[in-house]
Amino acid sequence: MTDTSIEAFWADFERQTGEPVLCRTMGQMFSTPKDRGDWGLMVLSPTSFRFRKTPGENWFASIFKASAPVVPRQQEEDMIIPYTAMLEIKPPKKTILDILFGSPFISFSLIYTKGDETMQVHFAVDPKSDFLARLKELSKL
């Protein structure tokens, strides 16, 4: 992508969402502890955290297939969690094996309310970004 196309992408993103982008990075979302995770864009706006899954197939799995990757025709809806619904940002429990052989990405669980339910989702974020610090700052957690 050229600098111009990157700028156009984020201008279009802001137009679509109706909010400015305050912070952004790549990361993974894990719905369950045994989930392999979905890669996507993690975006902070003035009112919420947003995860936009990037279409495609796991690169590792794709080298073992002869066919083209399955990319959905229609983009999935973003996961949007308003800061007002957030209850806690929790680091995961780590064992010695996690420290020695774990991912270099910073992981955390986000606990929030959705209607009458308390939800929890796990994320991993690029350690070179200040995304987690900004999330804590904006959510006041």
C-alpha cells in the first residue's frame, strides 16, 4: 500500500464509522481459550474500542492447500465495545512455559456488559504500539 492509499483507507474508515481514529494497530481476537484467533484491526475512537476482522485465511494453513484462500464476499460487522460498557481489562495468568515459549504479543482480556450479560473476550496486541495504554486511558480502567 502506498502512503496515499493508507491515508485514503483511514479517511474512508472514519467516514464509515462517523468517528475519528485515535489509535490503531493489528491484533488478534480469541473467542474461546482454545480458539486460534482472528486477525484484524484494533481501533480506538473517542467512544469505543472496535475490532474489525481482516478477511483471509491463516497463512500457515494456506501453504498446505492447493486452492485459493476463502475470503468472504461481504465484510463481517465490527465488534464494537463502548467504553461505558467496559468493566475490566485483565492480564492473563502466565505460567513459566508462557513466559519462555509464549507469543511476543501483549495479551489481555476485556470484560464488558452487553445487555444484561457480562462478556469476556481475549485479545493479543502488537507490543510495539501503545494501544493497551491508550485503551486503559480512554476507558478509564
